[in-house]
Amino acid sequence: MASKNTFVTNPSDGSLIYGRIPPINFQRDYFSEGNIMLRVGEHFTANRGFGVRHIWAEHSKELIRMGYHSIDDVARYISDIIYVGAPIFCEFNSLRGNHRIAVLRTSKGIVFLEKKYDGRNEVFYSVVTAFSNKKAHGTKIGNVC
């Protein structure tokens, strides 16, 4: 079985990239530019985990209802939510400024992202979770490019 940090291929184009967050200056906060990546992840317990395994453990019933019938369909679900031009929201709820951002596609759901660094110290945004919520909370700060 793959490591929790293994990147998962985007089924729509065969790459490892699901989208790109542009550099965003919003009021006093700065969000670095970086690719959106999905990892195999792991699920610890309710509301704790990240990636494919976490999404499937937490939301498999709703995904099945929407036509994503197995854990192998999680990547397709993520690629169906993220598209060029999709709005990016932030709740600005981290006192330390480590704000998570969300990408919303109202017809499919919402993806929450967390800023990470790869082995070359370059920024990427890791998919933490995704579910069928059709409304993002917070402030719109930009769009996926």
C-alpha cells in the first residue's frame, strides 16, 4: 500500500496537479503561489486526518450517493470540484496566520487545503478534506488559476 505522503494522479489529465493557487495578497495576509496536490493521506479519527483515506473514511456515504462508488473515485471527485476559475475562500480563523483555504464548486462540493512544503522547500497546497457542502464560509480571496 502507498505511503500516506504519496501524491495521487489527477484522473482528468494524468498529472499530479489538481489546480494552482495564485499568489494572493488580501488585506494583511499573503497566500503563496502553489500547486494543489492530493495525497494518499491517513485517517486518524473523526475530523482528524487528510487526503484520500481521510475523505473516504469521513464521507464515503455521501460520495456513493453522488456516484463516486469507491475510494479509487476520490481523486475524480476532487478533480470535479477544482477547476480554473473556481473561487477560493478563507475564514481567517488562525491566530497565527496559518489560515486554511477552501475551493468551492457549488454543484459538487468544497475542498479544504493546507499549505505545505515539498522536498525542495517549494509551496504546495495539500487536500485535507472534501465534502458536498455547497456553501463556503469566509471571504472570497481569489480564484484557482
